[in-house]
Amino acid sequence: VSYEGAVANDEGRDAFFQSIKNYTAENSASVPVTLKRPFAQVNFGTADLESLPGKVTVSNVSLKVTNVYDRLDLFSGVASASSGEPAEVTFAAADLPKQAFPEIKGSDKTYSYLEMNYILTGTDIVDNDVQQAQGELVECTVTAALSSGRNAVFNINNVPVQRNYRTNIYGNLLTAPAEFNVVIDPIFNTPDYNVVVSDVAALDAAFNAEGETANITL
């Protein structure tokens, strides 16, 4: 998996695989094969995109993420890093995703997509099933470029990711008060679970204070 020149919100980076082992073909055999993602999908959604002060809008977004792998052994299902250690990868700035943000069960809010990216993960395979792997943790830094000429930058530590699951990070990400929630949601299976990460300070500096960047870390 090459991340060179990778751009945020690119659905074309999606992929699927399966490995069938110890199978002997019979005459006229028909074998159903289900393909699943070797990736975790990491999504950021905000409920305040249409209510930014001063008619400010988000021009584009980018993502920097740690602990990313770039190799996959299709037979064993084990992900690894060509450099020996997982890398820090940057998905370059791009327009916001066009599709709807994944539905958040139990929430009465509508969330707008800020960011969507696929990350190769899976170094600990479960029950010798190449499509099942233990979850891992990454760190994410999202940069939202605003029409005001400033950037809103927020860092989120210890984000859980897992093969063929999507992790949804959502809340009022751009205005105060901002409550960040993390959901890890299986793309093909159920159930899901929610983790409230933290209540954080506002990003008012992105609109009012001097300087070009407002930073926030969880």
C-alpha cells in the first residue's frame, strides 16, 4: 500500500481480500467467498458545519496519522511496515466527502463529513482468520482550512482502529462547546460501541485570536 501522494477522502483507496486455505477442488465445485477490507476506515464528523460564526466555511481538510502499515501478507493476513516500524502518514488536503456521515445510533443530531481515510492495520490475527485482527491505537491530527484564512487543527490521541471496522469521531468539532466522541463500528457486522473521549475547550481562536492556527489536543 503506497501512501505517497495520498489525498484525503479518496474512496478509490478502498480494497478487499480473502485467503482460502487447505482446500481441495472437487469437480463442478462452487465455493462462496466473502471479501472484506484489510483497512480500518477513520471518519470525522461534525454537527456544526453550517453554524460557524461570521459565515466562515471549511475549504478543505487533511489528516496526519501515526502507526500506519504499508504491507499486507495476503496468505497470513498480517500487516507490516516496509521500514520495520509503522510510519506517520499524511493524507493531503482535499474537499469534504460528498456522502452522508455514518448514522450514529441514539443521536438526534445530523453530522457532516469532515474527513474519511483508509488505514492498513492488523498485526495480530485472531483464530487464524485473515479477516479478523486485534484492534490497535493511532494518533490523528486533522487540519481544517477555513475560508477566513485560518486553520483549525485538532489532535486526537489513542484512537482505536480495527480491520474492516470504521472508527467514527464526531461532535461539535469546530465550535464551542466541543465534545468529542469516538465510535468503532463494524462495516459488515454488529454491534458497535461508543467511547466518549473528552470534553474539550472551544476553537474560538480559529476565528477571533491572532495567528493562523487554533490547536486542541485530547
